[in-house]
Amino acid sequence: MHPELITATLKMKGSSQAAVATSLGVRRNSVHYVIHGRFRSLRIARRICELTGLDPATTWPGRYPELRLDPIRFQSHPFQEVA
């Protein structure tokens, strides 16, 4: 995926590269380098995908095979009777 599209998606979701960097305690340049594919950081990539809802396999094809977002697991309603 094009880096500008990743950055635009972050902005559409109400975040930014600077906000990602601040939340993780890293420099903004580190986030920029991950988005542009110049640097590899599983932690930064995971945070970007969490904020944007983008699939890591689509965003950075082949770059983070170990990064999988956990699917939302539906639990039974807490007030449901169990037979």
C-alpha cells in the first residue's frame, strides 16, 4: 500500500504519525520509516493497524507475516441462561 494512503487513513481515523509515536514512546521518524518501509518494527506496525483497521498483509505485503490482528470474538450475552 502506498505510504501516503496509510498516512491519510490515520488522519481519517483521527490520528497521526506524531500521535502514534507519542503513544508508543518512540520518535516520529521511526513511525515515518515504518510507514515507508525503510524500517521494520512489529510494535509500530501493529499500532498503526489497530488505529486504522488496515490489514497488515495488505498494508505491507510480506513484511510482517507474524503480525495478525485478533478477530473480534463474540461472547454470549452475560444475562443469557445456560441450560
